Amino acid sequence: MFISIRRLVALVAITQLVASFSAVPVLVASHRLAKGLKEELNGSGPQAPESATNLIKRLVTECSSDEYLVINQPGLVLEDMTVNEADNWPFLRRYIAMASSVVGIPWVRGALDLDFIEQYIISTCHAETMNVVHDDDQEVGNYIDTRTRVIKIDLSELPPRSDLELRYSVIREHDELIRKIIRKLPSPHYTIILTSDMPQNVHPIPNMVVESQPDKYQIFHDLVNDPSRELEIERNDRFHQTIEPYWSPDRNTINRYMENKKKDEIHFFDYDLWTRNEKLILTIIVMVLTLFTFQLTKLVKLLTETVFKKDKGLITHTKSE
């Protein structure tokens, strides 16, 4: 009994539907090096949300970043982040290229718990949160301290892929928004976590196909899987020199007044005082010695004359007798 073409097509469609799964892409990029992140993944295929979350926790545990950008882009799929779509993400790709650690996961079976990730960063790195919910960089206020920040960005949903022109336009706007927010950061040490909270149906793709067409089935394959990244090295050493902060002295305080008063006091045996006024002191010493010598000479002369007169008087008196 032969199966009709229509039934065969329907059977294939049902088989694919049953085999498909819901997934979201996840991109993690850290300006500072975090070794061994990929050890948390199970092979190169679709990953469980727990594996992706453990990868992020391993990165966060080091608290090597001053800012953590947790970006939720509803409707984002792998096809939006391939090499072919590079022109839509000029600024994000620039930050990826600068990062020391980058991991791209094309498919995670289910959305990540971004609220849990936010709280984990806050509790682990003693951070505080800034929220961006209206696609406006002005929602990120000015920094008044050096505390670690979690900048949670909830972007507007992407238009459907049936209207690619509009979808690409919105992606470019969001890429520009990310650039504006990063430029506001006072520190270059940041981490980017980009994903979606809206899983999309994905048909399984054989590993052989994925490996043969990485530009199509990997997140920004040319950057994330660049051969230079096989060796985990810190790419931003020049930013990481430890510099002691300059603390401005207290102004108009009792402590400063007392310190200045002590500095203004003159101490006779102060070595610095003698060193600073060496020429003046030598001049005074010479003048004193000169005056002393002059007075001593006068005294000696006076004594000599007095003794001479007495001797002369004694001699005259003896002769008269």
C-alpha cells in the first residue's frame, strides 16, 4: 500500500514538529578574562538552561567586572546574530572583539531566569541595580560612587521576521542604545549577557551540518570562535594597572587646622628649618663671630693699656723715692 504524497508531507511535518524544541540564544562577553567558562557546557549542541546559568555564575563569582549588562531582547533568535547579520550589530561586535572572554550559545532549551542572575550578581559582588525599560539611555543615571552595578536592560520586542527591513532597523537602534549605555560607564571592566525571554521553536540540526556551516549556525562565528581565542589570555592588560586613588584632603576641618598649625610652628632644632635657611644662618654666624672678635679685640686692647698704665705708674713712683 502506497502512501500518498500529501500524507507523506504531513507525516514529515508532524515528525519535525514533534522533534522541534523551544530555545533562545545566549551571548556572554567579559572585558576581563574568565578561564574555563566552556567547561560548564555539555558539548556543542543545544544546552540546558542550568548549564548556561552555571557558566554565568562561574563568570560572576570572580567579580572582575564593575558593570554587568543583563540584556533581554524579546524575540531574538540565532538567525539575528550570525555572520550574515553582522551589519546590524556594529557596536556590539566591536565590544565582543575587545572582550577577553566570549561564549556564544546558539540554542538554550528554555529562557534563562534573568531575575535570579541579577540577584546572584547583587549578592555575590555587592552590587546595585539600574533598570532600563523604555529603550532610553537616560535611564542610566550618573555615577556618584564606585559600587558595582547591574544594568538590567529590557528592550522592546523585535518585529516579526516576515518584515526583515523593520526588524533590522529596530536591531540597529537597540545596538546603538547599548553603545550609548556602555559609553556612560566610568569603567571599561564590564560584562555583557544578551539573550531573550521568549523561546522560539527550533528544528534540530545535525552536528555535521552545524560544523560544516558555522557562519550560519553559530553566534558571530568569526569573532566568538576566532582561532586566537583557543588560548585563553587577558587581552586588556593595559587597563588593569592598580593605581592608588587620590583622596582630596579635608577642607575647613579641625583636623586640617591643627595639622597646618603644627606645620607653621618653628622649632629651633628642626633639621629642615636649618637646611632651608642655610645661607642666612651662616651669614648670621659670621656676623656674630666678627662682632665677637671685634669686641674681644677691643677688650684685650683695653686690658693691655690698663695693665701698661699700672706698670708705668709703679715704675715712676719707685724712681721718685
